[in-house]
Amino acid sequence: MTISIQHHPEKSCFQAIIDGHTCLIEYELEDNVMHIMHTLVPPEVGGRGIAAELTRFALDTASNNHWKVHPVCTYTVAYLKRHPEYTNIA
């Protein structure tokens, strides 16, 4: 699935609107470390891989900006375990 994701650094989030529902990842950036706090996908649009797309986008953004990632969100922790290609930033 490919979705349109926007990065809103002023709000410290990545966001996608799916069928009228806001899906997002919230983070805090501190000293070039992105602390991923929450991944939120409403149940109405769940089960479509949206959280994975948002997470991949967030991790790619961190990598492109040479940020390290500290996953606070349990979804992100699990995603990183399944995707060792991101071990260089976690």
C-alpha cells in the first residue's frame, strides 16, 4: 500500500489522512535523536499496513537527516525488530 504522508516538523508528527481519518506518528526531536512516542491509526482504517508505511517514512526521514531513533512506541520497537535494515539508526 502506498499512501500520501506529510511531515509536519512544527507539530513533531508524520500524518496521513485515510478515508477521512487522521493517522499519525508523534515524535520528539532532541539533540539529533528522534524519540518516536506514538503511532496512531484509528480502528476504522486499521489492518491496511498504514502504521508500517508511517513508520517506514519516519525512519527514512531520520536516516536522511542523520538522526538516531529512540523508539518509545511499542509498535516502533516491534517494527525495528522485524526490519534490521534500520539498525544503523536505532
